[in-house]
Amino acid sequence: MVLSGMSTLEQMEDNLSFMKDFRPLDEREQEAVARVQEIFRSKNLIPCTACRYCVDEGCPRKISIPDLFAVMNTKQLYHDWNADYYYNEVHTKQGGKASDCIKCGKCERACPQHLPIRELLVQVAKEFEKN
């Protein structure tokens, strides 16, 4: 598993070069980061980074988990009706609804964030599949 996106020595050297003039955050900057983290945590968002390992590791139901989590977060943040459109007409039109999950756990074993994906998909289904 390569979460950092580096798969060659050249890529690693390029990434490391950005740390040449590293300066840690000062106390004021750390406080600002902590305030932003608090705001985001209060929103009860799904902390998915959309790495797609859960999908690439072979979801047998072809559920586009990161996309479903993104529309759930959009709806939570903005109370946006467009999220329903994207759930129903873009991300699940050809199948792969949250309720299609068979709870095999392959996604959770692949998730570097250790998200309870199966539980989260139940919540997504409750929100978008009310009919």
C-alpha cells in the first residue's frame, strides 16, 4: 500500500526537497489549526481521504464508497439538495448503492483511515434511500 503517492526514488527525492527549509508551526499557527480541527469535528463529517483503496481492493458490489461519503458530507455541511441528485443520478445510477453493501469487510481491511465503512454505509443509505 502506497498512501504517500511515492513509488519511485525520484518521486521520494522530489517530495523530500520540499522539507529543505522546514519550519515548524509556531504557537499561534498551532492554535489556528486546532480551532479549524474543532470546527470540522463538530460537523460530524466522514473523515474519508478518497484514497479509493476500499474500492480498488475489490468491493464485490462495486460501491463507490468515497463518492458516497463525499455526497453525505456535502449534505451534512450545506444541507444541499444537489447531494441527493449526485447520489441517485451520478454515483449510484448504474448500481452500487450504500444499501447494496454485503458487509464482507474488504473495504475496512484496506482503509488506511480505519473507518467503520460498513456502519457508515448504513447511515448513508438511511439518508439517501428513504423511499
